[in-house]
Amino acid sequence: MPAPEVPATARPRWTRRQLRVAVGVPVVCLLLVLALRLWLAWVGPIVGDRWALTRHDYGGSQAAWLLDLGNVFQVIGTAVPAVLTIAWAAVFVAREEGRRGVLFLGAAALGVVFNAVLKDLSGPTPLMAQRAPGGLNYPSGHVVYATVVFGALAWMAWRRRRVDIVAALVFLIVCMGPFRVTLGAHFPSDVVAAYLVGVAWLVPVAILTGYSGSRAPARPARPA
């Protein structure tokens, strides 16, 4: 008796166009990250970097509510809350998307490790060396975490037509960068590079795990 055929959704097949995107997007984004790092070293800070340094180190004031929100985003991206968030999300993803969804989420989260390697290779930018010698700031780990993890969840929610969840997750992604600057933890250049690293990691992971489609396939009706 022949073995049952594996459903097409369980074995994603990649087109040449998808593979070009999976390679091209990270190459372009990482080249931009490298170009920005070289600019910071050879030319100088980008617009906003020196302002952030002056504002936080020489008496710039911050509204209390901005600092409070900055602290909230600080906590969201720290190790223990981040791990708990991923574990909690994985439970719901497993129920709705199955093992492939958990694989997508887990592989996306590994982008934080990739960014940690990049940050170590980059070393501190000149302004950070001036402000806190030995500190590693480029690219921002909090922003990469938000981009890859919340981005993966938003990607899956979009396929399920959950626009409300997508809006909330995109809000977290977009706000993470500015609030890292507001809190004085990073410069704008760190944030720009982190968004690029997040996209460079998330796009190929989505394609290689079979999540490149714009909508999820129709789910079979459950028996009564």
C-alpha cells in the first residue's frame, strides 16, 4: 500500500525569485550596515548622533512620561522578559501554525545571536567610545529583538488576517528604536543599523521556513 502523500504545505518549495530575495535582501541590508559603520569611523556621526550625545551627557532634559515609556521598552527587550515572551508566544503559535510556525519564530529569534556577533565584531562606535569606553552599541540588540521576534509574529498574524495584532506588534517595533535613543542607551545610527539587521535576518528566515506567502492557506473544516 503506497505511503500517504505529504501535504504541499508541509514541504515548502522555493522559487528562484524567492531564493533571490532570500539572498539579495540580507546582502543589501548588511552592506548598508557596513557602509554606515565605516561612515561613522571615517567621516563622523550621522544626523542626530551628536545631538543625542549632547542631550544626554550635557544637561538635556527629558519629559517624565518619555522616560517611563523608555524604561518599559527597556524591560521588554531584556533577557528574561524576552525569553518568557518568546516561550509564551510559541505556545499560541504551535496551536495556530503548528511546528512550522514554531520553527519560524525560533529561527527568527536567533537573529539576536547573529546581531550579538556583529556587535562584537563592530566594537564601539567613536561616539560611544567617547561616552563609555568599552561599551558595545552598534547595532542595538533591543531593536533587533523587536524586529525579528515581533516581526515574525506580525508576519504570521497578517497571514491570519489579524490586523489588530499586526498593528500592535508594528507599534512595538517602530517605537523600540526611538525610545532606545530617548533613554540614552543608543544613538540613531545604532537604531538604523539594527532595523537593517532585523530585516536582513527576518526576510530569508520567512522564505526558507515557507512563510513568504501573503496569506495563509484555507484551514480544513473541523469535524463536528
